[in-house]
Amino acid sequence: MSKKEIKLIVAILFVALGIYVGVQVYNRLNVKTYGIVTYKNQVIHTFNVNKDEDYYFNGSYGKMKLEVKDGKWRITEEECPNHICSSIGWVSVKDYFPIVCIPNEVIVTLKDN
């Protein structure tokens, strides 16, 4: 390889690294940091996904518990027939999907900043 080719490869790597870092910074600045709990299509609670805390609320079948810890959240207790919500496990901003409990008519989603 000639010096010219090596310089070209290094320049391309620096540009690629710059683009990668730029995308990462942009994504972190636009992170959704608040979750919302809706019951029968009404917002009943808003929570900060970066604040460790337990939240309690009622669904159609009874009490539910939302645990928020280390930027992740999950339903740990719910009164409903199949307990599907608690079997979903931890959800975070990176691997986000809503937690939906149809029998309790409760949905846990992220809120846009």
C-alpha cells in the first residue's frame, strides 16, 4: 500500500468515527426520559425513568406495582388472570416497547420530551 492509500483509509475512518460519535450524542440528547401510565386511556401517572422508585396504582382487576430502577422499569405485581405484565420483565429506553395489561386496561409507555 502506498502512503496515499493509507492516508485515504485513515481519513475515511476518522469521518466514519465522527459520524458515529455525532449520532450517539444526538440520540442521547433526544432520549425520552419520562414514562406514562394510562388507565382506560387516561394518564394516571408520569414517572422519571432515571429515578429509582416504586409506584402503585389500580387497574380494572386491582392493585399494580411499577418498579423503576437504574433506568429500567417493570410491573412486579398485578392482580389479573394471567400475570403477563409481570412476566415481560425489565424494559428500558434502549430496548423499549410498551407494557400492556389488557385485563387491567393499563399501558406503560414513554413520553416524548
